[in-house]
Amino acid sequence: MTDSKRSKPRLWQQIVAQAEVTKLLNDLATVPERGVEWFWQERGDRADYPHLSDAKVREVAEQLLEVWNPDTSPARRTAIQREWLKVSKPSLDPDWQPSGEQRLVGEVWVALIALGGRVRRCANNECNRLFIPGRETQKFCGRAECAVWARRFYARQHWHTAKAAAVGELAPSRNR
């Protein structure tokens, strides 16, 4: 096999893994507005998180939003991250299995590291939600209200630039 054929499955696995990481963080970020039951319906793997209470899921979601928020002080971010590290700390016992809380916090921690600083705030002033963009130029989150707002925003922007260009073409030149 050539090197390029070997690298394709790895690249595909990386893309799938990144999509799963992005989905986990997006799902957790919407817990405050959609609820914990919605989160479990989306995840579909509640059995993988034994003894994890809904209150703890809500707490981790709120902490995630606080870590993402650019207005949060660096000291507060560090405190949350240290708390996560304490929770997700594994044991050296070979029979050790992570609790539901340890698994969720560990996955969030790894996801944040994997995505780095790609989190953005929706450009719709009425939404102002944090999201992970699917492409580099994405400015609006994926909610339907924001999609409508984005179409209007870009239409207005196009109309203003077209109007300015038309006025500029029709205006007499002052350099004559």
C-alpha cells in the first residue's frame, strides 16, 4: 500500500472524531435552553455514563459556557478547568472504571483541547449564542431564527454595497 492510501482512513477517522467532539460540545452548550432530557435523546448513550445525575450534566454545561465566554476572567476559567481535572483523574487500579461524571468531564476536557479556540459567538445580536463553526467563515449559529436573520443581514449588506456602487458610478468626477 502507498502512504497516501494508508493516510486516508486516518484522515477520515480524524474528521469523524472531530465531528463527534463538536457535537458533544454543541449538545452540552444547548442544555440550559433545551434541557437535560433533550441532551440524552441526542446522545443516545446514557448507559455509558453510570450514576450521572441530570443536575451534574446541567452544572457541566453551565461551566462549559462559562469557560467559552470571553468575558469570564482567566482566574475563573482556570478554577473550572482545575475542578474538571480533579474530577476526571484516573486511578492506577487495573479494574478501575470511570464514573459517569468522570467520563463526561474527561470527554469535555479532551474536546476543548482538540478544538482549541474555534468557539465563536453568533453574530445575531438577539441570539448571541456560543457555537463551534462548521467552516472558517461561519458567523451565525445553526438556529432557524439566526439563518433568517443572516439572510436578511447579507441581503441588506448586498443592497447597500450595490447602492453605493451605483451612486459612485453616477456621481460626477471631481478631478476634471
